[in-house]
Amino acid sequence: MANELIKGQLEGNAGGSEARIMAFTIAKGGQLKTTSVVNIAGAIMKDNLLKQAKVCILDVDPQGHIFKTFGYNAHELTERENFGAALVGYLNDNGERISGFEVVQNCIFEIYRENEHKYIHCISSNELCDFLDVNILLDQGLTNPTLLLQKLCNEMKPYYDFILIDTPPSYSVMITNVLMVENIEVYIPYEPDAYCVESAIKTIRTSKNLIDSGNNPSLKIRGMFATKVKKTTNAHMGLVEHGKKLAEVNGVPHFNTLIPSTIKTSSAVLYEALPSTLSPKATDRVFEYIQLWREMK
């Protein structure tokens, strides 16, 4: 049975500070984007150097796996409570579009709390968002369909220290929206596989095109990191080295931390409804995500 959902309460940031916005993206499934997002969020919660850490995760993927990680069911959300509503609003019974910050607030749910000053909120997509890309393109009332997420993030960043974005495995209107967010930091997880490395490089080139064209000069490609790594396998380590060389050729950092191939990330979700970095059992934690967060800081 899923946990009972509660609304997230917004608190303005002291001193007018704004959130750091971090997107995990690659146009290929199975690269641990969602796993990386939730474990980096967990690492932030456990970072003793951070006295305050208000995190909001934007789950752009209609599978709704962020909620599932924390023991909630995203598919219980109505069309007035999901990511689509936060992004473009919804039509009321009279066919009028209802939007604005009150709608956004209604879509924010608390999925984890460490203490008074550290917690994780989430705005989640679900199966009702399956055709969100198409609906955006066909909606005559929407202007600048690639800047919708930029507007949403601008509204939210005065209330959080970090906004983490989990993306679907595709090139789409929503991915363009992600890459058009102001001051967005792009992180690219990839499995040591020739096709996955190629997809990572495509993501870098797509991001660079937006920077070089002047469409989003504030975008920062913060780096690639390898996931599902079997350190004792020569082929895997060879492909990691290949990934590092391609990252260097493209002028992009490659993080030193290697995320191992392990069932720990799955078992923590299955048995504890938590990401590995928040598991109360030290033996279930994937400490590499703690190391990765230290590199990302």
C-alpha cells in the first residue's frame, strides 16, 4: 500500500537566495537517471556541511518512479495535481484554463523529511502526462512552448536550495524545456556500453548547440559519470576510459566516481521505500553516490 500523500509547504529562502537547478538527462533508458536523482537528493540530506537543504524534485517522466522510490503512487494524482498542471495549468469544467502559482503549489508534495531544515518535495508526472508533449504542441493558447519549464523553475527557485530534474529517455519538447531553463546544470549518467556512450555524446552536442546558438547561454554541462560499472570487467573499464576521452574531446568534465552495478539501489527501494543513500542500514547504502555528490558540489 502506498504512503499517504501530504502537500509540501513552501518557505521563502533567507536573503533572497535561489535554488541550484540540476538536470540528469540522456536520451536512453536504463542509465540510472532516476536512481541518480533520488540518491543525490539523499546525499544532500545527509550532507552534514549543509545546515539547510530544501530540495524539490521535478519528475518529468510519466512513469512516476520518483514517487515510487519513496513509497508513494504518482498515478493517484489527479490532472490538477501532477506535473502537467504545474507546467501548463488545467481546464476547468467551463473549459477555462486555470494556472498560476496557486496551481503550482497544489502540485507540490512532501516525500521525505530529514528534519525541520532538510526535506524533499516533488512535483510528479504520471500516466495522465503521457501525451503532454503533443498537447503542448497542439495548444494554440500557449506561447513559447519550449520555455514553460523555465517559467516554472523561476517561480519555484526562491523557495528551494536545490531543484533536481529527472527526465524521460528521449529527445522531445520536454527535454528542450529542460535544457532551456536558466542556469541549468546538466549531468549525464551513462552505462559503459558503446551505444550508451554515443547517446551521452549526443546529449552533450545538443546542449552545446543551445549554448552556441545563444538560445540558452547560461546552460552549463557539468559532466558525465559512469553507472552500472563492473570494475572487475576489462570491457567495462575500457569503455569508461573511452567515455572519459570523448568527454575530454568535447570539453566536458568526467567525474571520477564510478557508480557500481549493484542490487543495493533496488533493494532499498523495495524493502524500505527509500533511495540507497537514505537507507538506515549502512550495508545497503551505495556510498559512491555520496562521493559523487562531493564531486558535484
